[in-house]
Amino acid sequence: MMHIPFRVVFEQRGETPRRLSLIVPLVSVLAALFFGALFLLATGYSVFDTYTNMFKGGFASFNGITDTLALSTVLICTGVSAAFAFQMNLYNIGGEGQLYLGLIGGAWAGIALGDHLPSLIMVPILLICGALAGAAWIFVPALVRSRLGTSEIVSTLLLTYIGASLIKHVIYTPGSFFRNPNTSFPQGRRVADSASLDSFGSSRLYPTFFVAVVVAGALYWVVKRTEFGYRINVISDSPRAAHYAGINSRRTTMMVMSISGALSGLAGAMLIVGPYGKIEPSIITLGYGYAGIVVAALARNNLAVIIISGILFSGLRVGGNNLQVTTDTPIHIGVMLQGAILLFALGGEAFRRYHIHIVRTQTQPNIKMSA
Amino acid sequence: MNDNIWILMSADAIAIATTLILAGLGALFTERAGVLNLGIEGILLASAVSSFLAADASGSIWLGLVFGALIGAILASVHAVLSVVFRANQIVAGLALVIFGTGLANFLGKPAEGKTINTVIEPLSFGSLSDIPVIGPIVFGQDIITYSAILLAIVSSRYLFSTRPGLELRATGDDPATVDAQGLSVARIRIRYTMFGGALVGLGGAWLMLAQSAGWHQAATTNGLGWIALALVVFAGWRPMRIIFGAVLFGFTLQLPFTLQAEQITFIPSAFLEMLPYLATLIALIALSRPGSRNLLGAPRSLGSPFVRDER
Amino acid sequence: MSNTSHEVAQGPHHTSGAAPTALSAHSIDKKFPGVLANDSVDFDVRAGEVHTLLGENGAGKSTLAAVLCGLYQPDAGYLIRNGKRINLSSPRAGLQHGIAMVHQHFRLVDRFTVSENVILGSRDLPYRLIRREIDEKVAAVAESYGLPIDPEAIVGTLSVGQRQRVEIVKALYQGAEILLLDEPTAVLVPSEVEKLFENVHAMTAAGKSIVFISHKLGEVVEISDRITVLRNGRVTGHVSGRGTTDTKELARLMVGRDIELNSQRATHAMGHEVLQIRDLSLDVDDVAVLTDISFNVRAGEMVGIAGVAGNGQRELADTIAGLISPTSGSITISGAMTTDRGPIAAREVGLAYVPEDRLGVGLVPSMSIIDNLLLTRNRQTVVDRFSVRPEATRLIEQFEIKANGPDHLARKLSGGNAQKVLLARELSGGRTATRLLVVCSPTRGLDVGAIETVRRILNDARSAGQAILLISEDLDEVLSLSDRVLVLYRGAVVHEALGEAAELSQVGAAMAGLSSQSH
């Protein structure tokens, strides 16, 4: 057999050095960008043009930075949605589908209630309806997870495909409530004017950004300080200890998953009150829900850090989309880099948790006494 | 005429089942080793595109298939290294792979969009056997990959349950500490089968592309087949022979909407027909997790958890 | 004492003229983060003998065994096998040199058959496995050492003693000449221990070497040809000759000082009945786990439940604690019916419960001491950690818990300190003053000092008038602490005796299912 002259040893760290918590994500991003550069070179695109245009498009201009914040509004919500479920080792992979339902819930309220109520009441109603619809979409996965232990990973994901069909259905079916009756080609019906917010100045940034930030902060506090959060922490660490202490895991699972679904639904409703004002079928190709999982993972599921990772990540996407206008590099490099960053971050996580060192496997062991 | 379309549908259902069998077996081998690779969907997409590009550039479909399998193995090796060597969270790593694979596929596929390949994988010729009514087109109307996939499932079953490496594979998924105590390398076994599984998934993606689709159109090519394959493994109770059965069943639900549409059966909205395979999978998944059926399932006990030799 | 020297360090040839040395270890060092588990340890074993490694938990026996079989690589030192230096990079390399370990926690795949388990990892296996041939071969090997096993049985369905036999057969099948048995009797009932000893003699008679690892003095003296004592990773002595050994001296070598583990039963008055159990039965998946159990525990009384693991002890404790609903029967704590009411209702009338698993059940590993104190108490909607802090500090002091204050994480506590935190929380009451304490295996895995403290805490609690139900697989512990002893066998109480009057042999027989009325 082949003899490998060294062995990689993973030694669990007692305490993670603080600097590593900062350096590892940073290096992960750089490594992913480096990998992307190699990839671009190999496929014959300009690395410099691609990256400078991405950076300009995402951060280094007024439009860039406001677009980034605007996109982060949604990604913070879907990120918090994923991370909140993660707090209890639950994997809500179907945030995407719950977001679709949020679109439907928000649009429904915006159309059905008509233009009677002031914005100050109308907009919260839309957001709540979207959140409720998102929560409803995760109800079955939550129920079977808490009662039967059915994997929520696959069930929430399958419901995303079903949700996508539902979106198509409500837009493409002639005479549908959500379809614009005035056009012959399929298009969403606009919600009441009072249900739409105005963006800040010439930007495309909406006040919902602050709602997203407050929601993330509030949930951070809930997990850290409240009895509900305490229960979540006990269950996630040791389910048997929860059982021992009389904590009802089923109910907590239901609640956590419902809140997670509601947050993705909220993200959908924010798209209605903000930029779109109607159900736009192309939203189902954007993958905001999936991106939330990446945002959460990059923040290592810290609900407050998600605000930062959400903004950085949005910048990457906005910058990636900018490529369409400025270069011939396919915009999908953005999505690819998202995946790569996450993969590198996962690899980097090992350096945070373990002290990794390479040992020579000696053919002669250390001998104190000569043989 | 009316009969005919149902026969065609059955033939197509078995055809689509090919990708499910290959991807399902890929996931099965991976999971039998104790590794949960949720990145199947991403691998399917990336290998589909790569196989298309390779076949387009070389003019050889077979080279395309090989290339698809190769890309599958490479992507799976990323997952293997992250989850086995770096002990990363396998669920997140798998999802990262889905995102990465999707981006990669769309990036590479950009120039290929709308293109078609002239040659396709032809069904095998069994002479007059194919003319037998009903079973002719269903049983004797498939291509070599479909037959190979079914054969592979049978061989896999033998491999898993009556060979030495099969025994070691099953033990690794169930009880890695025991395998380690025997002096076998858990890491090596896990990496090997994760990559092998990825190659099978890649082959499935390549076949989907080269035998089923006319050309590359983004994510629509796989449409969640990778996720269905993962559910299929649960459905099959981690047994290769049952993968065939489950794949054909899911193949039918995937084909049914097209057939009903062709038959002008329109009282069911098409969107709901589209949902059918996912709904069927979901229901099957829930039904299988009823208490009591758990023991029959036979999920590898260490599935999804990294193996750490406990050195205090 | 003269025999505390490193007399075996010299090499393959031994002075006594007995069988040749089969395996020897020289100056073995093995470090783990924060501990030197083996410190310059020398050890050897001859063909056809039983050489015992004796020591407390954490003395370094298991580490040395792991080095001997190739599971760990020593940081310094080397091994000699049949006169030649060997370098074991893995257990497989160990097997190639005929060295095999039978682990304390069996390394068997539950879902595999006996023969599948036996052949797993064998080197000379053909690619294709024919079930029938393998079954026959495995049965033949087992038979040749007088170890009957059913090759087709699924290991998950076997008793602990049978599984151990599978492990031994597996080692023999793989051609082991030297078998390391790591705490082999820890999980066995007395009758199974006897059978094991017979098997050990059969193997030594066939020329195999046995390295026997244990901390139980009595059986060590019975089985060993030679004994090496370890303490804190160092060899503290050698003793040779079967049956001639002074156990007191061995205990001193093992512990490092004279110690009296039999704590005194305090004289005390007993009060009213705090726990009343009537006709308690529990079925799990249609299998009877507990049958018709009835007994009481009075205030100021400690009732001990003896039994071999898996005879319903855990379920009994969980049922009393309200974690499992019984199939029939009733539980009354302090006069209140708690059957079927859940754990919180039981705690509200004075129950405290120290479960078998400290970390992961009794304590949440990733949480601080403060948060762990809150686990079984009433919590406000917004958790008020501030007001618990002074109490946490006081309990840390009172129970002599070694921790950097109330924010110390539970998983960073040593076993003994974790147990003290758990006892501190349970005895200090939460929802109401503690009246009944249910403790499971309170000293398992603890070092001697911690064992003493824990037993003292339990005695103090009894003296303070609390009713205590002590459930333990450590028979000595149950007998030395309890006022009354009940033996649980297959979910039923098969024997009852007063603490002082309990006869070890009778209790042991009852534990093995040999109750007096059946014979």
C-alpha cells in the first residue's frame, strides 16, 4: 500500500481565538474570489473587468450602494428566516417557496382591500398577510416534522416547486384574481396605491429596509434573552435535556418553523409593497430564498451578523447583475461566487474549530531509550 | 390511438426514470457510506451542461456522458472533502454545492443556450421485439443507458449485500467507529463512495441532457429531479432494487401531466399537474415517516454526522 | 514497597523462566490536551498468561491498551513483539501482529448478523461472500474455543454477554494471539462474569495472551497471573501470583492513599412516605419494560435499586420523574398523584431527579452554570439571569464546585464537578423545596475524591429528611448507602432486603434472575 509520509491532525480547540472569527470569513471570501479569477481566466473572460465592474456596481456608486441595501432588505429577511430555524437545528430550505406565498398573501391583501385605508395601516396589513401566508406554507412540514420526524429539508424544498407552480397558475390562468385584467399577456394585477411605499429619493431603496433590520435585531434579542429563546437553545443543544426539563419540543418546533416561514413570507410581501407592487412571475427565477441560506451560513447563523452578511452578499449580487450592462461576462458568475464563498467558508470553519497541523508519520518513532 | 399515448407515456416514464435511477443510486451509495449530499440537484445541472458542451465540442455523445460523470465526481469530491476531511455541516455544504452547481451550469451554459446537438442516443434495436404491442415500445424501446441503469441497480444490490466491500460500505454508514476499530479508513471509504455517487449522478445529468432534452435551457432542464432523487432513496429504504420501482413510479407522475395535456384532459389545471410529482414525493415521504415504519426504513445510522475518533 | 520499580523495562527476555514475552511496551508517553495520560509506562505480557492493568478511571489503562493495539500512537516509547520492534500505525497493523482489543463499548454493527460482524475487516476475505460458508466458518472458530454463538443472529437482539462473546470470537477469527479486554466485566451479571472467566482460561490454555483491564479488585485478584497498577498515567506497582495478593495493598497502589469507600450509614429517623408507587407497569412497543412494581420511600430514607443495566432502571426513574407515562399503576409524591401529569407537575410537589447522563440530559453542555440552574425552574418570559447569579455563586461555594464562576460552561466541567452542579440544582429546589430525590448512577465515571463528595452529599440530603431513591448498577454503592435494597430484574422487583441485612450473594443471584423462588 502507498505510504503517505504525513498525517493531518485535527485537534479540537477549547476556545476559538477571536481574531480567527474575523480572519476566516475574510480569507474565505478572498479565496473564493481567487478561485473565481482562475475560473474566469480558464473560460477566457477578463478577471479585472469582471471584478472592478462587480465592485463598482455593488458598492462604489450611489445607485450601487442603494441597490445593494434594497436587495439586502429581502436577503436579510430570508437570511433571518433560515438562521432562525437553524437555531434549533431545523433546516428550512424552502424559504424560496414561502417567499412565493408571501407574494400571493401580500398581493391578495393589496388587491382585495382596495384603496380605502391609509398607507400606515395598509402596508402593515400587507406585510402581515404575506408573513401569514409564508407561515401557512410551512405548516405541513412543521407539523409532520414535529409529530412524525419527517425531514423538513426535503418537504420544505418540494413545497417550493409546488409554490412556483402556484405562482404560474395565478398569473397565467385567464381571469385569475391576481392577473391584470387589462392586458392580454399574463401580468400581475397592481395592488392599491395606498399599499405601495415610495422609495427614498431617486434610489430604489424602500423603508422596508429598516423593518428588516429591526426584525433581525428583535429576533436576536428573543433568542438571547427570552424564555422562548432559552427553550430553543436547550432543544438545539440537547433534545433529551429539554425532555427532562419538561420543555415541549413539538410546540417549540412548530413555533420556530412557523416564524421561519413567516419571515420568508414577509420578504415576499416586502417585494409587493416595495419595488414590484404586483406579483411578478420572474421573481421565481431570482432565488432570494435560497440566497437567504447562504447569508445565514456566512453569518454562522448569528441573527445580528446577518444584517452585515446580507448587505455584503447583496453587493455581490448587485455587482454581478451589473456585469450584464458593462461586460460580456455571464451574470451567473455572481451566483457561482456565492456558492464558492459558502464552500470556502465551510472549509474555513474547520480552521476555526480545530487546530490543524500536519505531522510526519515517522518510520522511526521518538525513542527516549535506545533499543 | 387512445391506447397508444398511454403506452408512449409508459415508455417515457421509464425513460425519465433512468435519470432518477442513476441519481438515486448515486445518492444511495453516498448515504450508505454515511454522507448526506444534498447537492445532487447542483451536480445534475452542472454535469448536464458539461456533457452538452463536451458532446458539442467533440461530436461524440459518449465523450459527453463520460465528461458528465467526471464533473459529477469532481463536484462530489468537493462535498466529500468538506464533510469528511473538514467535518463541515453536510447539509449546508450540500446546499452550497446546489448553489455553486447552478451558477456554474448557467455560467457555462450561457453560450450554449438555444443550441441543439444533432446526434442523440438512439434506442437499442431489438428487431421485431419492439413491434410487440404494448410491451414492445415500453420494454424494448429504450436506449443502452436506460438498460445499463437498471442493470446497475441490480449489480449494486449484489455488491451491497454479498461482497466484502459492500459489507464494509454498509458498516461505514451504520457504525463508523466499528469500521475504524477494524483498521479500515472511514475517511477513505466515505470519500470514495461520495465521489462514485457523484459520478453516477453526473451520468444521470448527462443522459438527461443528451437523450432527453433538445437543448440547454437553464434550470428547467432538471426541474428538481435531484431533490426527487433524494426523496427516492428514502422511499426505497436505501435498497437499490427498490430504487428501480420508485423511479418508475415517480417517472409516471412526471409524465402524467404531459399525457393528460396531450389527451386534452383539461378539467385539472396544468399547474396542478405540474405539482403532481412533488406532491406525490411529499406524500410518500410523510407516509414513510409514520411511527412504526421507521425500522423498516433502514437509514444508515451515522447519516450526515462526521466521524471523529474519540480521542478525549 | 520494593515492587514499585520499573522492573519490566529491560526487554524481551524475562527472568522468571516462564513462557516468552509476547508483547512488551517500553517508556510509553501519550499526551492529550491538558493531560499526560501515559507517563513513561512499561508493560509486558507473556504467552498463555493473564496480565492485568489495574487502575482507577482516568489512570491511563485504556490509553495504554489503545497504544498496545495500535488505536493510538504513543508520543514516545516503543513496542516489542516476539523480540522485534514494531510500529503500529493503526488497529489493523495491530491485528497483523496478532494484537486485538475487545472494547468496553462493543464495536459491533447492531444491524449486522453475528458472522457479518465477525468477518468485517478481515484481511483474507474473498470478494464474493457466500453467507452459508461464512456462517459455518465463524461457527467453527467459535466452537474450537468453546464459545457457542449463533452466526445468523442479528447482533442488536443479543444480550450484552453474548455480544461480548461475538467480540472475542471476532478477535480470534482474525488470528489474535494477544487479546486486550477493556473492562470486560463492567456490563456483565455475576453468572456471565463466571462464563467469561472460563473462556479466558480456555484461551490462555490455548497459548493466547490476555491483557485484562479493570478497576475491580476482587475479580482482578481472581483472574490475573500478574497485575500492573497504574495511577495518574504512571506505573505504581507490579504484583505477581494468582490469589496471593493483598487487596488492601493493591487499593493503596491504585488510589495513592488508604481509603475507606464504605461510607457510614448515618443513624436517622424516618418520616412519612414521600414516594408511593402502586402496581406500576410500563409497556414499550408491546414489550413489558416494568411489571407491577410497588414500593414506598419515606422521608429520611434511602432506597437503593440494584440491577444489571437494561432491566428497567432508567424507565423506572423516568416514569417517576414524569417523563414517561406508565401503562398502568400510580405514582404519588408527597400525597399528590403525579401519574401522567408530566415532569413539571412532579417537580411542583418536590421531585428532584439526577439522571444517569449528566451532560446532555441533566445539564445542557453548551450552557453556563447559571442557565443550567434555570433548566428545571420557573422562568419569566424575559429570562432574568441577574437575580440567579448570587445563588449560583453561593451554590458553587457550598458544593465545592471547581469553576470560574457562574458563567462557566457545563461542558467544560469535569465529570465530578458537573455532577455537583446537577446535585446542587436538584437539591436546592426550584419550583418548591425538594422532598424526593431520584438519582441514577450518581458516581459512575467519577474519580475517588468526587465519589466521596457525591456520597456525602447524598447522605447529608437523607439526614436532612429528604427521601432518596438511589438507582445504580454499582452493587457495592447500593449496598453501602441504602437503608433498603430492591433488585430489579426484567422490569420486576425480584428481591428486597434491608441495607444491613442484604447478602451480596443473594442480591447478586437476584440480579442474574436466579431468584430464590424459581429454584
